Amino acid sequence: MPTAMIEMDDGAQLRTWTTGSPEHADIPLVFLHGGPGLPDYLGPVAALVEDLCLVHRYDQRGTGGSAWAGEHTIARHVRDLALLLDAWGHDRAVLVGHSFGTNMAGYFTLAHPERVAGSIQIAGPFLDPWRDADRAAQRARRTDEQQDRFDELEAIASRTDAEEIEYLTLAWFTDHADRARAWDWALASARALRPVNYAMNSQLNAAKRADPLESHVDELRERLPAGTVIIGGADDSRPAEALRRLGARLGCEVVLIPDAGHHPWLEAPEQFSAAFRAAVTRACLTNHRDAAKARRHRPRNHRQADCG
């Protein structure tokens, strides 16, 4: 898998991956992982469409292989994505966000609509009101003993590695609708996605609250490209109704995968793959048609006779 470190304008080095079909490089997919504060984990989702298009992924600054220390802002992360597109040589891209990555896709679209060729959002963005319903669903999925242990671990200022894995597993297993496999999935993530950048998580969540997407929905609706799709799990702890409401306000399609939670590619792989590949195919075909139309209407350059 081709990996490259790309330098930002402040010297930060971001780890990136490029896979897929170079012959379809005119309109690539760029994946925006969630967290905030986690490294990229969307390789299995990217693999579902690598035969259809060129795919870029990256660790956001301060996570995984993108070591960095400093204050995180929405504007800085939006600029990172713009600079990455420049470095990859793309004027435009189809953005694929997951969880908090869908928020980042929204902020980028508001700032640079001319660079967004398509938008496919997975399990988000969730706009208020949704948090109370999410907390209630998570609590219902934990036993009393699990909740007590979660609260105990959360109160520890400096957890050991074993305690951190247990804490993250207790935090994340409620994301999954499949109760039989939820713990194993969460445990695998807890082992693979450490260390969590908690400072990044706190700073970007605070920035999101200070300038919420909720206050920009009308503007976002105007700037989103045609064919925008939201794909969610019908049994995510975060309420599916919130995605339906947002889809109605944005005028975009919402696909809810039955019996799936916050990571629908794990719990309903066939249904998710079909919905995701269909969305990617539509985005690519729309942009290829638009590009062909633009070429047909582009004025021809007539060579001027040499009179000298």
C-alpha cells in the first residue's frame, strides 16, 4: 500500500495512503476518519471501492503516524485537507466521512465548495438534538456492573495501558447493534487505535460546539453537490431519526442499514457494500458526465496564421 508523508505549510507531516485505480484519478475519493483524536481506521471501507476509483486516506494531525503537538482548530484541519488535495494534484474530490469525519466534510464543503465533487457521509453528521437519546441507548446496552466500571475508569486521571483498553472497550462496544460480537469489535479497536489524542478530542469538540453545523444547514444545502448520500446504521446508539431529519433539511438521500450500528460495514457488510458502491458509482458517473459536457462546450483554440 503506497504510503507517503506530506508536509503542511506549518511543517507538520501527515501520513497518507493512496490506493485504487490510477486510471480514475480525475475525481478521487478522500476519506475523513472520525474521533476526533483517533488515527485512520477506514482501510476496510476504502477496499470496497478501490476497483472503482483512486482512494486517498490520511491520519489527521496529532494521530497515528501524523505526530504533532499544538492547538487543534476546525480551520487548521480544513486547511490540511485543502493542502493535501494540492499535494495529490486534485482540484476536486469526493469526500467520504465517517462519524466526526462527516462534520469535517461539512466544514470543508462550507469553506471550499468548489473543491467538493461529491459527498458520501457514513454515520453522521448528527445534529442536535441527539445526545440524550445516544446516552440513553448506550446506558441501556451496558449492564449495571459495566456502567459502574466505566464510570470508575473514566474518573482515573492517568490510566494504565490495560485500564485504557478496558475503558475504550466499555466506551465503544455500545456503538454496535450486534450484541454477540460488539465486545470483540470494540476490544480490537481499543487495542489498535491507541493512543487517543484526548486534547485533540476536547479542542475539536469544543470548536464544533462554538460553531455548530446546525447553524449552517441552509448554507450547506446550497453548497452540497448533487447526489450527496448519508449512510447510517438503523440500530446505531445515535438516533437514526436524527439522520432522517438532517437528510430532509439538506435534500439528500438517507440510506439506513437494518441491524447495523455505528460501523455498518462490520455488522451488515453485504448491505453496506451495495449501498456504498452504488453511492460511489453515482458520484463518479455524475462527475464524468459533467467533465465530458464541459469538454464538449469548451471553445476550440484556433491556431493563428503566421504572418511574419
